[in-house]
Amino acid sequence: MTENKKEKGRRPWFRVLLFVLPRLVSAYAWLLEKSSKIIILNQEHEEAVCKRRPFVCACHHGTMLFPVYYCRRYPGVIMVSRSWDGELIDRCIRRWGFDTTRGSSSRGGKEALTLQIEMAKEKAYNAGIAVDAPRGPAREVKMGVVVLGRETGFPVLPLVSWSTRQIQFNSWDRMIVPLPFSTIVMAWGTPVEIPQGLERDDYEVIRRSIEDDMLRVSAQVEGKVRELTDGDRTHAAKTV
């Protein structure tokens, strides 16, 4: 039988986990950044948008660990699910300086999105969202990011990543965890301004365009990683 969620929250071991894990994840992210080479593709979008005005950062759930840590330089508010996994994630990203709202499409999502929009507009905050959460399919963009961009008036800016050394889990999102002493490749997608007052079909076209662009830049970072790893193998073969 599955453990009741309220009972789980009262368990001493879970309270210890809530205290310890965010500190471990933060230490790991710090080590990852310090020990790895970071390559950023399409950085002109970051220069043109992120350093000049608030934006909506759109990430895939499975590859967002390092992009979220990288974006701590851009204060903002991120939506996190109300699950117990979400509670752990919430504690982690709050340590990195973000505010959060709690909800997902299956539980409290509308209220969380409304609060996120209000906070972003009131504080001129950046906003972050996992576009395919909470249940996927992986890399399938949901309409939430379109609503977020439309209601805040901020451009939607995708950010994806891949790594030369990483662990990939067999979860719905095919989550990756980059390993220290890697080369981490990130890529910004094309900024998208989302006007108000369009028809539903028009917003669906915008949603698909964001999805297509995120798939394009995902292929770009994965191709760059293959190029780097193939180059390393060739160099190693020549020096043996």
C-alpha cells in the first residue's frame, strides 16, 4: 500500500531528507559549475533579453537542473509541483535565491500560475517553468508557458542543456544529471513575444513553434556534445 502523503510528511526520515538533500544538491551544483567547462550557444539571445528585461525561461523537465542553477543570476519565480518530490525541489531552488509557487496541471496549477504571473509583474521578476511537467510526454510543450508569456508580457526564452558526462534516468522525463569535470553545453532558443487577444488556434500555433524551437536547440546541444566527445576520442587515439 502506498504511504499516505500527510503521513510521509511527518516521518522523521523525510524531515531529515528535507534538511540534508537541498544542501547536498547545492554543494553538488557548485562543484559541477566549478569543475566543468560551460559552453553557451546562441548567447546573443541572453545578451539581448536576459540582461535587459524580465523574461520567461522555458526548460524541459529532464534537463533543467543545471540551467536553473545557472539562472540564479536572474532573480525570479518558478512553479514547482505540490508533490513530495516537488517539496524537495522547492527547498533546493529556494536556496539558490528563487521564489516559488506550488502547483501543477493535476493539482493547484491554475492558482499557482496566477500567483506566478502576479509575482512576476509586481516585482518585474523573471519566471521559470518546466514546459512538459508534471507528467509529460517528455519535451511536449504544454499551454502554460504560452499563458505565462501572454499574461506577463515577457518574452518566452527557451534554455536547454546537455553534457559530455552525465547520468540519464529511466523516468518519464529521461532526466539527466551532469557529472563533475564535464563539458556542459547550454543553448538559448529564439525569444517569443506573445500578444494578448488572439484566437485559441493562434495560441496553439505559438505553442507548437516554441516546442519546435526547443527541439531544434536540443538537437543543437546534443550535436555539439557528440562533436566534442568524438573529438576527444580521435585525439586520444592519435596520442596513444
